[in-house]
Amino acid sequence: MIAEAHRFNVAACGRQIGKTTLGIERIARAAAYEHWPCAWMAPTYKYLDEVWRALRVVLEPLTVDKSEQQKRLALRGGGSVECWSLDDPDAARGRKYRRVVIDEAALVRDLETVWQASIRPTLSVLEGDAWLLSTPKGLDYFHRLYQYGQDPLEPEWASWQLPSSASPYISAAEIDAARHELPERIFAQEFLAQFVQLEGAGVFRGVHSVARLEPRGPERGHQYVMGVDWARSDDFTVVSVIDASLQQQVLVDRFSKIEYELQTERLHKLASVYKPQQILAESNAMGLPIVERLQRGYRTVLGDQRPALPILPFVTTNATKAAAIIDLSVAIENGTLTLLDDPVQTAELLSFESTVLPSGILRYAAPPGGHDDCVIALALAYQAAKVEPAIARTHYRFAR
């Protein structure tokens, strides 16, 4: 983790793996050798006391001033360590730090608000870094921060997932005993460090069992389809490609903050590689003029002519979205559709949720502040793949 660290680091670890020891090392080294102002933060005082005692012992040879009441150590050379309980989310407001460690971050009450409004601003002036360490607790904001670390489009973030078995100090027999004694989901969370939805089953079941493929290029005789979810700024444009002959996802292309001209060029490039039988693209808002442009072909700014693509519009309403999501969830649960082992897409599928509107109708969407672009692109691609299989498999058998 230390070797692969970025600016913001999220470690999802099984119980007793040593994540607190990692945090102490990160804080002590930065304060003692780099002379940085640092802070240790914990959900409550219960989680703070043991670490405070450990830091006092480790840093005692370099300590020039100590405050038990404020839980602050001033070190030779100018470094310092302050320890805070996040019982008070504004406790560290106004401070400036070069490194922050948040222990058991998933247990912090309203972690989203605490991180965004209180902790993250303390790192701005000194351009500091952060380590968020925890055993997972459902699909919460800690899970979303973990997703950032898995996303190649979030270069400041890194994340890792390590089970308790990664520690040399926990016997295999002890872990095996826990496996037999605990409910499956509890064991997966506490010892395997998996993000599981303990309250309710979620919209998509069986995601991990089908998300096992690596991206691959086109194969002779196979038929391909695509699903596209457009975006411009906050969200991501995602293109999902499915091999309709085998009902397998073969590619996810995901990008953001680029002009529509470049987005259409990127789609044309993918289409020239996979030669899809059908492209199903979301046509709400800015999607419709893009779809119409691609249907008739167009001339680029450099004067090159782009041919028409076999693209069809998908008008997203609550009803059409629900139908597509249900079809996709059934295909995943039954194992009839196999997916790429893509951490961003898997995280979106696991966190995707349904809520009951006042009218009694179910609404399907990402949790507040989350993304569902991969989910929607995949659902659209699967809608197209459902139309193609019979013809596609005939072509496939003939080619073989």
C-alpha cells in the first residue's frame, strides 16, 4: 500500500489485519522524519485512546511538548500529531494538516459530510494527503471512496481490499472457524473485507460470480452490440460492448469532460473495430441530436466523412428504465450474461438501488452522489443483445 500510495488512499481490510498499525506508521514517519503537521481521527474516543497511547510511546524520544487534554504531540524539527474524535464532526475545523489518517472510517457518523465539509479542507493549504482505513460496513460513503481508488479516471485516489488471511498473525484455522460460525454475509464483510449490502438484497444479485472476464477484441463470426449512456461534465459517457453470440461483455469504454465531437469520433472508432449489428443509445436531452447525427453520418471538422451507424434511440422514462434494469438483473442472477471484471462497473452494480416513490412506483438509480453510467450502458447493450442472439448464434455456428 505504501509503495502504491496516491494522495488519497482507502484501505478496506478484514478484521485484525493491522490497518491501525499501518496508520500509526504513516503518521509517525510523516511527523518525525518529514516534520509534517499530522492528525489522527477516529469515530469515537473509544477508538482513539489506544492509538493515542501507542503514538506517545513511539514518538516519545522526539517529543518536546505534550498535551494530554488536547491529545497533541509537538516534535523536534517542527512536526506534530493531533488526535481527534469525530463525535464532534467539526473538531478539526480551521486546522491545516499535511497528513490525516481516519481509522475505522466506515464507522464515522455521516462520513460524507465530515469528509467534504471538515476533513478535506484541512488538507488544502498544505496540499496534504489522507489515509482512510476501515473494515467495510455495507455500501456506504466509505464504499464510494473505495470506488474512487478503483477508478482510473480519479488519479488522486488509490484503494486496496485485503482479507484477514493476508495477515501472518491470524491462523487459517481461526478464520475457518469464523467462516462456519458467522452468517455468510457477515463473514464476507468482516473477514474477506467485501462490500456487501446487509440491509436488503440490492437490485443486482450474483454480480461477483459473473464478473470474471477480461476485455477482448472482436472474433470472426461473432455478432456484437453496443449500449451508450451519454454525458458531458459531472457524469461519464460509457460504451458497453456485448458479444451477442456468447452473451458476454467484452469491453467497457468510459470517459468524461470531452466535447461531443470527440465522443462521436470515439464511438465511430469502436464501431469500426467491433462492427456492431446494433447500437442502443440513450436519447434523452442532448442524446437525441447525437443519435440523429450518427444515424445519418456526418463530416468531421477536418472534412472526413463518417458513415451512418446502426444506432437506435432509447428514450429513458421510469417505466423503460425499470424494464431494462429488471431484464439485466435477471440475466446476471441467472448467469446467462457474463461480465467483465471491471471494478468501477461492479461497484455501480452493487450499489444500485430501488426506492419506492409516493405513487408506489419503484425508482431505480444510483445512491445519492453516486454514478450509474456503467449500469445504464450495460442495460442498453443487453437490450440490444436480446434481439440479436438467434441470428448471431446461427452466424457463429456457420463460421465455426
